[in-house]
Amino acid sequence: MADYKKLYLKMFRASDEAINLLIAAQQTCEELYISQPEVELKVLPLPSETRTTEMRHDFKSMPASLTKENEPS
């Protein structure tokens, strides 16, 4: 009959070693990540927001004579 205690302990030790290896790798990666200089992030508008912003910009740059506010009532 198989020695289940021996088999269990072998699997348990191997699982424990694997977990410790993964933890060590994660800690190494975290250290590498936090040691890097910070990167400046830039938020880009969504395409629909870009179109609206461009339209507002175009409207603001129009000559006053072409805007609705200056039309005769």
C-alpha cells in the first residue's frame, strides 16, 4: 500500500516552495517598479470630446461679426 503521509508531505513541501518562489518574484518586481522614476501621465480626451472641444475652439476663434450673439434681433 502507498505511504500517503509521505506523498502528502512531498506535495505539501513542493506547494510551499512554489508559493514562496512566486512571493519572492512578486516582491522583486514590486521593488523594480517602485525604484523606477515616475512617468508623467497625460489624459487624452475621448474622440467625441475632442470633436466638441474643437468645435468650441473654432467657435471662439470666429470673428465677432459671425457669432449669433452679434446678429441683429
